[in-house]
Amino acid sequence: MNLAEQVPDPFDGVKLVPGYADTYPNVRIGGLPQPAAWPSGVYAAPGEPVFIAQIVKADAPAQNVVVGRVGPDGPREGTVTTVPGGSDTITVTAAGADYTATFLAAYTPTVGDRVRLFWQGKDVTAIGKVGVTPAPAAPTGTTPSGTTPPPAPASSGTFPAPAVDSATYWSGGGWDSIRPYGGIVTQGTVYGTTNVVTGAWFYGTSMAELAGATIKRVRFRVPQRRTVGDYNSALTLHLYAHTSALRPGGDVTRVSGPTDVTIPAGWNPGPGDGFIDLPTTIAATLIAGGGISISGDPYLSFVGKPADPASGQLLIDWSR
């Protein structure tokens, strides 16, 4: 064996490179799709960043092996906040953020459940309700020493009701038929046309558990104003209650209102901001499965649920 045969080829080896998951099993390295091997238990959705071990040999094509996804998984537990009828997804709130989650067929989700979350990349599944072991039974006729009685049920609080959907309706085309699509919420005559549109937020039946409670306050979050129409002027928003839990075939039925609110130019509230008060008289409509609609001139448009999960969120103060 000569000296050259004893020295490793400087081009052989393994290097760690960044990339992105593509349509399985491909990855993208430097913007180009390439095949890759995925170890058992490693998962990333298309577009998520991954680390890739690239096996390089001078006399053979490079081989890619996905090492793992970049970034932490989401929270391990959360609380179910909305359960839309007929949907295969629910909303789970954890660490102050809302997540859209699938759930196992063996688990029937209920608003208020504390659930264990299973993450595969950015996709999350509620795999079941977190259980609590029962307290040891006390002997018949005795009271356990040192035990604390269970707390009394809450007699008041603030109920958060995030919207499950949002959209704009046009009689000439139906829901989401006015561009741009994607759940925007608009009122008035579309700028530069004769198209009159109305907008709505929908909440499913999430507020039904407030039936029988005394409603003290109703707050509504007005999301970011879109840069269309007379964006540089303060304009009047006309808010109504409507009777639909989810999108109906036609426009919603508005049953109370309007509550008129002046929206400043460039309106763009931060997280947790942007709430305005609505009359408590609309609470019965909301609890029965209704929502919030906007209608009438001037032309005014807002980002919807897909762009802002807190678009149209309701906060309802209650007592019993």
C-alpha cells in the first residue's frame, strides 16, 4: 500500500447542513429539493427548518439524513376553549396562545377540558383529557383528618370566546368571494365598485355554558385595519349581533345594533389590546349561538381569523 492509499480522501466525510422539510421524504437544501432518509420518530411539516447530516464522498452522490427538527415543541398541556360543531379540529389555549388541534376519535372534547398535547412538528393533536386520581375514600361515618373541603364553584369570572371563523359576504358571490380571500371582514361598498358587502365573526356554541348567568360586561376585540379605502381617515364601524353559529348559506341575520365605534386611521392594536365595550343586551344572542357582524358604509376592512387568531375575540364578564 502506498502513502496515497493510506491518507483519507479530504472530500469524504459527514457535514451538518441546515435545510427545510419538503414534501416527504424530500428536503430543501439551498432552495433545491433533494431526497433524504428520515429516522423513526423524526417529523417535520413542509417548510419547517431541519438539520441534515450530509454524507459526502468524492466518488458518489451526497446522501442526506435528517437529524431532527429545529425549534422546541409546543406546550405539553392546554385547555379546550372551542369545540365547533361538525369540525374535526378544536381550539386549545396554552401559555396564553391559541392552537388549532386535531383530536383522537376515542376522545370527545368538551370546553374546559385540560388535555395532553402531542406535537409532530407544528401539527398538534389532543390525545385525551388529563386525569386526576381520586382521593382515598374515608371510612364510613368518619371525616378524614386534615382534609380540605373542595373549593366552591366559581360564582363570577371572565369567559374568553375566540372566534372560530370570519368572512365577508357579497350577494353576488357568497362568502369569501371578494378579493383578497382568507377570512377578511369588511363592511360597506367596496372601494371603486358598486359591490355592497357585510362581514361576520362566528363562535360556534362555545358560549352556551353561560346560559342562566348574569352578564355584566361584553368586550369585543377590533383587529388590525386593512390598508384599503380611505385608510388614512378615522371611519365609523357599525357592529351588530347576528344569529348564526357558523357560516349560513346566505348573509347572517342581524338582530340588534348598530353599535357605532370610530376607528382611527392606521388602527393596529397589539396583543391583548383593541377591546371595545358592546351592550350587554346582545349577550342572549351570543349565548344562543350567535356572533358579531359589521354592515353599512363607509367602506372599512379588517384582518380576519386566519391572519390574527385573536380577531373578533369576545371577553364576557359573568356572575351567578
